[in-house]
Amino acid sequence: VSSTLSALVAPPPSRAAAAFRRDVLTGLSSRAKHIHCKYLYDRPGSLLFDKICELPEYYPTRTERAILTRHAASIARQIGPRAALVEYGSGSSVKSRLLLDAMIDPIAYVPVDISLRHLEASAAGIARAYPAVDVLPVCADFSQGFSLPDFPRPPSHSAVFFPGSTIGNFLPDAARGLLSGIARLVGVGGGLVIGFDLQKDPRVIEAAYNDREGVTAAFNLNLLHRINRELDGRFEVDRFAHRAVYQDAQGRVSISLVSRQRQTVEIGDASIAFEAGESIHTEYSHKYTLPQFEAMAASAGMGVHRVWTDPKQWFAVAHCVV
Ligand code: AVJ
């Protein structure tokens, strides 16, 4: 494996644990309890999310994969030759293979992921399959900003690949901020290929976040198990329930954990009180219309050059240019 793994910079485990503890205690001490959704994606959480992606009700992954498969050549043409592909939230890098296969002489692949283990696995896999591509993994929280690694061979430009409708996790202001950050990162001449979920019949959306097998519930509740494992928490997890509702006015799914009873939970030496029915907000999933997305991209300094979608118009992949 000839990949350059030197760009891998993980935050020291003690610092990451301290940030998790601080964020959890701050979030659970707020009047409206909440925990940032990035904490859903530890190792068990990421594996549960992979299971979600295969569920019959969860249409986004399957629909995006179909769009990328069908339009890989025209997406690659839009990206242009000799580019560096920078993947946000690389996960298992399955989707980037579709693009790398179609791209003309790709120079580098930069997976960016918060999970070091996911990152290492995906970087090694890509390096093995694409020996002509410099693989430069970066362990970072892309919502916090980071810089591109030094390229051993300079690419003509960088294109961020941001699939999976992860943008939907962000509130409108933060989403715009993230797109502005991408525009700054790639600079003029750089690009963005982004997947986002489209507004549709709310029943279809709600079913996708309330699957019959209960995998999404397990994914959400894993956050409490994680607090128990890592922060010496004492959650009785079955005293909480998964809830996901579509909020039409905001065009988003709101996901939370609801206390089934009045209870007090110890986390280390802190103590958190819950009323019956009180919730911990854990995640949003925003759904856009094409005009909404175009307006947001424009306000972040990017123009939407092309959009590919599926026959039902459930999901979109857009190529944006700075
Ligand atoms: C990873 C943010 C794209 O919003 O659909 C899926 C997360 N949460 N089911 C989404 C998620 C519960 C997912 N994203």
C-alpha cells in the first residue's frame, strides 16, 4: 500500500473524551436538552447507520447510489481532469469509488472523517484499488474547518464530494456556513459534488426514520449506551424511546430520545433530572427543494451548475462551482 498516511491527525483520545463529556453535560443541563448528532457515530453507531442504509424504508442511500451509478460519467466530466477528490465524512468510501472509476486521471483522494477507524479502513481500501491515486486521509471534524494536506503531485483543482445528505444534519445557518467553508477550502476553480434529500410525501420520510425493524431506534438509543460506556453514565436505556417526526414548516425530520418516565440519571458525578415525556434532541435531517438549495449555495458563493435526480425526484446530486 503506497498511500501517504502521514496526514492522519487524530485528536488525542483524552481530549476527545473531555470534549464529549463537556458537550454531553452542557447539552443535558440546557433547558431544551440536546446532544450534537456527531456523537451518534462512534463505532457501534456507525455500524448501525450502515444497517440503516440497507433498510427497505430508508430510501436516501439507495436512491443516491442509483443516481451516482447512472450519472457517474457526466458527474466526472463536470468535475474535470486531474482533480483531487476530497470526501467529507468518507465512512466506508463506497460512493467515492463510483466517482474515482469515472474520473479522468484523478490525482489524489482525500477522505475526511471524524472516525479514525473508518478512515483507516477506507484509505487503505482505496489506496489498494487505485495505485495511481495519492491517498491522503485527514482525521477531522469537517464542521470545524481544517486544511488540505500537502499534495505530493499538485492536482489541477480540488473538488469536495459530500454525499449522503449529511448536509441535512445542519441547521440552515450552519449548512450555509459549511458550504462557505467548502468554497474557501477549494477556492476559485474548485468544485463541490453534494447529495441532498428532497422534500416529498411526509409519510415516505417518516417511515424512513421509523423503520419496522427498529434499527433507527437502536442507532439513536446507542447514544445513551455510549454515554454509559465512555462517561460512566447510568442510563437505563429502556426508560427512553426513539422519536422521529417530520416538521413540515421547517422541511426537516426532528429526532429525539424521549424519557418514558420522570427519572434522574447519574453521569459520573453529575446528576440529570428528566420529566416524563421530556426529550433529548439528537438530530435533524433537513429536506430541500431545488430552489431552496440553489439559494443556499448562492449565499455561500457557489453556483449550482448541474443537478442529477432520480425518476421520483426523491433525492438530488448537485455539482456546484466556486
Ligand atoms: C447521515 C444525516 C444523512 O439524516 O438521513 C438516518 C442520519 N439518522 N436515520 C439522515 C440518520 C437516522 C442521516 N444522515
